Amino acid sequence: MAKITLDNLAHSYLPNPKGEEDFALKELNHEWTDGEAYALLGSSGCGKTTLLNIISGLLKPSQGRVLFDDRDVTSAPTAERNIAQVFQFPVVYDTMSVRQNLAFPLKNRGADAAYVAERVQTVARMIDMEAELDRKARGLTADAKQKISLGRGMVREDVNALLFDEPLTVIDPHMKWELRTQLKSLHRQFGHTMIYVTHDQTEALTFADKVVVMFDGRVVQIGTPEELFETPEHTFVGYFIGSPGMNIIPARIEGNRAHVNGSLIQLARAYGKLDGEVVIGVRPEYAKLSDKDGLPVRIRRVEDVGRHKIVRAEFFGNDINIIAKEGEAIGSEMTRVTFDPARVNVYANDWRVTGEAA
Amino acid sequence: MEKTVNQKAWLLVLPVLVLVAFSAVIPLMTVVNYSVQDTFGNNKFFWAGLEWFDEMLHSERMWNALGRQLLFSAIILAIEVPLGILVALSMPKRGFWASVCLVLMALPLLIPWNVVGTIWQIFGRVDIGLLGYTLENLGIPYNYTQHLFAAWATVIVMDVWHWTSLVALLAYAGLQSIPDAYYQAAKIDQASRWSVFRYIELPKMQGVLMIAILLRFMDSFMIYTEPFVVTGGGPGNSTTFLSIDLVKMALGQFDLGPAAAFSIMYFLVILLICWVFYTVMTNLEKRDGVS
Amino acid sequence: MALVLDGISKVTGAQTHIHPTSLELHKGTMNVLLGPTLSGKTSLMRLMAGLDKPSSGRLLWHGEDVTGMRVQDRKVAMVYQQFINYPSMTVYENIASPLRLMGMSAAEIDSSVKATADLMKLTPMLSRKPLELSGGQQQRCALARALVKNAGLVLLDEPLANLDYKLREELRVEIPKIFEESGAIFVYATTEPEEALLLGGNTATLWEGRITQFGPTPEVYRKPIDATTARVFSDPPMNFLSISKTGNKLLFGDGQSVAAAGKLRELADGRYVAGFRPNHVEVVRHTADAMKFTALLNVTEITGSETFIHLAHHGEKWVGLIHGVHDLELGQPIDVYLDPSHVYIFAEDGKLVVPAAYAMAA
């Protein structure tokens, strides 16, 4: 186990990067606390895989340092870093048995046979594959293969970190649940430092203690799932987290009031003069339909998604979404919407403004 | 559930059947015809039964040719397969040089058989050939028209030069299909270069290598043109492989009956080996399952 | 009337891909095929398209038997999980390609391509090549090619599976809109229950080559006819619990008993399986009738606004999805509550005996 420090890190795939836009990963300082589970969340091309490859040593950064417990490993090869990685598509040694697969990393490091046998047994129990130990890895299902990849990582007791690169891509929804919970309970029991790269917010939020949200090569927010949900620091986080994402409504702010098209929305905090493009952000979960209170809204479509309903509506020329309860009746009298003042965030030029308690 | 019986599909196979009949069955029947009869010209035939087959089975000459043939095929497989894999492994994976390598590798494959033979025939001559002249002057006795070892060496080196590319290209294609993640995982597991080859590259190349071995075996087993051009089957009968022997028998001595019986047995041996290969390969695939 | 599958089946060798299936898909409807990998979604679509010939049964298109007809001779469009476009052609040419094959005039092609590109938000990319586009745009291009043909039957085989989560979410909203404008029969295969619900329309749940239920999507979701359908159409999976009925009481284990109300009263005594969805589990007593279960809390997962709780209850694995962020102690017993109106009662062979009361009201 180790703490991982990223110091002034940046990377460009071009030999002579000029401006900031040439960098696939823009300058970043961060410390990954020992034993925490992190998720790197972002859409494809946001730089999350670049960052993962720098940590695992598959890529040398154009700038900055990577430290494992204060040891500079920036130029150290992958094998020296003592990390484990689970890839998007299952990587197993097909011709070996499950047992041989699990023993492989230890054998390569010259561990003695008795120790290897004992560790393999322990890990097989951890990943729940004791019964399959003597089967050939080839011909197993995708989720079993992913478990083997994971087991190959955990078999080394001195492993510094476990890295996951979208590991559930090829797994069926029902099995995703199984694997994710298993991963989660393994983390709880053994406390490995884990970094999990994904574009799927559900996977990121449910897996991680802290989620690192990336957008366009930049880390826009690092926080607990709750922080990302309640107080997105950037409009991108508001949009990217939550399903559907946060409603963004252009507004003019005066103290603790927001004006939208001349109508007034009460805010819980007061704000000074704001520059640039100002919007308010409110999650669909905190918008509520009403027949008498609030501001006028026109319902376009109601989608019943089982455990709740998503109301697609028009609000002063903006598209907004409202979440209604499973059994809630939505009649034609529902022509107004209210927002929970404490849950309305204010953004200037896409970044959140904190304001002061009103 | 009832299965509908529909015989219309046979109509679709008909053109192929006709084609095969003309291209394979009818010529083959001619050979079969000769193999069970004796003829002294004038289109007169006498029934000979299995006499020619019996004669051939007890012919030392044929067994010798078969022995030489098997030895030749074994040697070139033993050289070309590992060498081809080695070449494939050392080729760049992508970029400009990968294309250059591919073109260079493909070159020998584009040269006609008899030209290859002629090239080596001249190249190896002790009087004017670069190779033969150099070796002879270095004091190494090399004359493929006289020395058995030199003749074999020339024929083998020539075949290796001509065909290793094919194995290399097939192996290269197999290697290209391995995702990068496998190599990354191997680095993380601290696998040695040998382990990477043994547990990642070789299993992934298995399919194409089987095809390469089959192709090279069949081709070498039927080799004719090159040794015919270079050595003419000599010195003595030392490089007289099955095809060369067959032609000598049929056209040189005009022993049509024995030659026909020989042909049929030759054909059956090839068919048998093909079948063995096919069975082994399908079994391997079955064992691999869907993955 | 539109597309009718009359006892269609597909068998190759000893393997039955599709058991005899009868289905009627109407003009202007969205039909979702929901099932896990290898449940027969793709096989069924290939049969509908005419790419495969059924082993038995007939395929009727507007009343006409098209069972043996080649796919080229029918107006069918198909979109796959992989983004399939012609890489050397521009987006414009890609969209125009099916129309050129039909021999349309240049002016007609131009207007159709432009209208479809506009609908799929591809107008600014018309002169680019597919590989210069993002994954979402490439799939839009493939969708546009399918739509421009004006085919009567549009088959979409997990078209969003290879896209990023957020892009998927956006296209999921757009697809029903596009479909509403086209008036064709849409068939959409997916492994994700949430996707089926968002698309609406009708859903057929598939399990091991069989359609277990077909009907309006919310109805299949709320009134599954058996435990298999309920399992397929539930993410996270539905929770199950063995119960028994004696006299006018339902025994839920843990000493819980509930007076049999409504239809439950007519139920014969014996053993049953109770099923309930994760989102109906609560950690506080939310109704007066709520039953209390004590289960071991193994793992919690926080989504930001909700918490998944993974429970073990007498050897059964349960999942609960509860509102708000809850910091609960793991590895400890926890009390969870369930309202009887949210419970489905299945017979031991899986057939639904009594639907959940809330679903009947909805």
C-alpha cells in the first residue's frame, strides 16, 4: 500500500506542445491517500486513461513527477511500481489454469512454492473462485476472467495500488452488480488503494470514497459522491453527475434572489456582484411540480422509469427536467414548479460561486 | 418440432459438382485406369489388378524417395517455423518500417519457382556463382553436383529463403491481433520475455501457425521445380524426391502402370496427412470453445 | 396489423436459439426486446429482418407471407452496436447511400439527406468522414442511414451499448422523438431495464430464447407474469423471499406475519415466493403496515442522492435502494422495512399468483 502523489503533472502527446490546448492532461497536483477508493470519471477523451497510464508507468509524463510514498517513480518501469491493473477486456493467460494464472505474478518474482500455494488459496477465496481453481482460464465467462485479473493483482501482498480501466464494460448488467459489490467489500476488508477509471457515473459514485471528475484534460472537482451531487463546483459536474443532469437556467442574481425572465427565485445564500455568464443550477430531484406555487412551467412529456417519473418540461424557454415520485399523479393542473432554495447553486462562467449565508 | 425436408439445396451444389468432376475426378480416373492395367502402346490394355500397387509397395526406390521426402519436409519445417516466428517477433509492430518490412518479406513469395531454382543454380555454381566460388576458395568443399551434403544444403537453404516469409507473415498477422493490454498485464506481472512468448504470443498464434505448418508441409511434400532445376535429383538419387521420381518413372521410363499406382498412393498419403491436420485443428478449436 | 411472427422458431443442430414465438408488432410502435446477453434478442431480430430463415413458423408483413424473402427485397433497416459506416465516404454520402441504391433522383436524395441530417443533428458534419467524428456522432450517422430509407421496419440492436453513459442518456431521449416522427415499426434490443423504461412503448422480455411477456412497458414492469420476467426487468435485481400461507396469515419468516388482505385471502395454504423491488425497501418505518426484517448489512454504495444497501437475509442476497445518503455501519445487523402492498407473490414454480397491490392501483 502506498500514498501516490502527483506533482505538477501534465502530459502532451505532441513532441513540442505550445499552448494549453496541446495538453491531453493539463497541470495537476494531487495526493491519492493510502487505502482509499477513487474513481476517475469523465467522458471519452477527457484524459482519464492518460492519467491512469502515467500512474501505472505505461506512459511517461511530459512534465512533473509521480511519487509512491515519496519515492520518485516517474521514470520507473511498470514492473517496478508494484501496481496491478484490470483492463477493459479481460486479460488472462488462456492456456494456464486459474491456479497458474493467480500464481504467475508471484512465481515471476521468485516466491517459494509453499507461500505461492497459500496465497493463491487465500486470493481464490477472496474472489470466490475456489471451486474453479483447476479449470483452464480459456472458456470461462467474461466476469470470471475479470475476477482472475483482479485476483492476479491482489495476490501480491506488497501491491501499491489496484488500477481499473473500465473493468465492467463487457459484463452483463446483472453481473455488474455482483462484481461491483464484491470489489467494494474487498476494498473494505483489505484496504487497497484503488483507482477506477470509468465514464459511467453510477459505477464511479457507488464504487469510490472520492470521485475525481475530469473534463477536457482538467480535473474539475474531487469530492465524495454527496459533494458532487449537492454542490457541483462546475456546471460540467452538475451535468455529468445525476441522471438526468442538473438543470441549468440563465439568471440575473441580486443578493439572495435570482431573476429569470423577470420572475423571482428565492435563494438560500446571498451573492455579491457576479461577472461573466451567470446561471443557476438545480437538480431535477429538487424541483417539484405544483398546481399553485412557484413559477409557470409547460410539461412536454412524462417518462415513467419505474422507480420514479422524469418530467421533461419547458421553463421560460429552457429545457428542464423534474423528478416526480413513482405513484405521483401528474395532471394538467400541474402548471407550476418550485425549487428548494437550499439546493439552488449559482455559477459564474461555469464555476460555482459560494456566496454568503443570507 | 418437425423439421421441413427440402432437397432444393442440392441444385445449388450442382455447378460445383460438375466442376469438380471435370477438374479432379475425370483426370484422377484416368490415373486409376492406368494403375490397374498394363499397356504396350497401340491403345491396348491388359488387366493387371493390384499388381502395380504391390510392386510399388515393395519397391525400394519408392520407399527411398518417400524417406528423402519426409526428411526434407521435416528439416524445412524445423527451420522455417521457428525462424519465421523469430522474424515476425523482431518486425516492428507499426509505423513506416512495418510497411517496409512487409514489402521486403513478401518479395521472395512473388518469384516463380523455376526462377528461384535458376537463381540458386547459378548462385551456387563453383565456377561462376558467388556462393559456390567463395566457398570453394575458402577451402570448403562445395559442389552441389557432386557432394550429397552440398546438394541437400543448397536445396534446403533455397527453400528456406523462398518460404520463410510466408510463415513470418502469417505469424506476424497472429501477433498483430494481440491487444496491447496483454503486454501491459505481462509487464505488471513481471513476466519474462520467454513467458510472454510462451503464454501470450504462442497461444494467440496457434491458429495461424497450424495453417502455416499445413501449407508448408503440403508444399514441401510436393516440391518439384526447384530441386529439378538445381540438382536434377542428384548427385545420384540423393535429392530425388517423390515428384521428381514420379516424373522420371512416368515420362523418362514410360512405366505408366507403376507411375499411376505411385500417383494414387502419393495422393492418398497427402489426403491422409491433410485429414490428420484437419482433425487436430478442429479438436483444438473445440477445446478452445467459443472464446 | 404490420409485422406478425407466427410460431417462429430457430434451431441449429441441438441448440434451440428461439422457441416457437408468436408476436404482433403494430405500425408506429416502439418495441423493446429486453433480456441478458445470449437470451435470443439478436437471433429474433435477424429472423424479423429475414437475415435468417426460421426453422418453423411464418413471418407476415402487412398480411403478406414474407417468410423466405431475402432481406434485400424487404424494406428493413438495421443498426448495430458497432458503429457501421462507410469509412471512405463523407457523412452526406453515407446517409445518401441507401437512397442511391434505390435509384432516387438527385434532388430527392438531397432533400431527404438534409432533412434526416437535421433530425439527427448532423448538419454541421455532413462533409466530414465518419472516423473524424465522435462515437456518438458516428452512431447518429448510422442511425440516419437507417432512417433515411423510410423503411417500415427499423431494427436497433443495442445501438447505444458502445457509447459513453452521458451520450447514451442523450440519445435515449432523442430516439423516441425520432421514432414518433417516422411512423415505422421500431424494434430495439437492450440488456438494460432502465433503457427499456426510458424508451417506453412496448416491451418483450426474453429469457433463454423465449419471450416471457409482451405488453406496454410500464405494465410489464409493474405486472410481471412470472418471477423470470420480474428478474429480467429489474436493475438492481428483484429481491426474493420464501414465505408460507396458513389460514388467513402470511408468514414472512423472522416471526413476521401479515393478515392476508384482498386477493391474498383467496390464496390456498402453502409455500410461495415473495418478490419486491430494491426501491421499495426502507430503513425507517414508513407505513403503519410495514413489516420489519433484520438483515446483515454487507456493503453500502452511495450514488450522491441515494444509497444502495446490500443485505444478507437467511442466505438470500437482497439489495435496497434508499433515498438520501446514509452512513451505516457495515457488517452489522440492520432493520429494514417493507410495505406489504409492494410485495408480489409468486408460486414456487415462478408464476405470479398475486400482483403487488400498489401496481394494481397504478
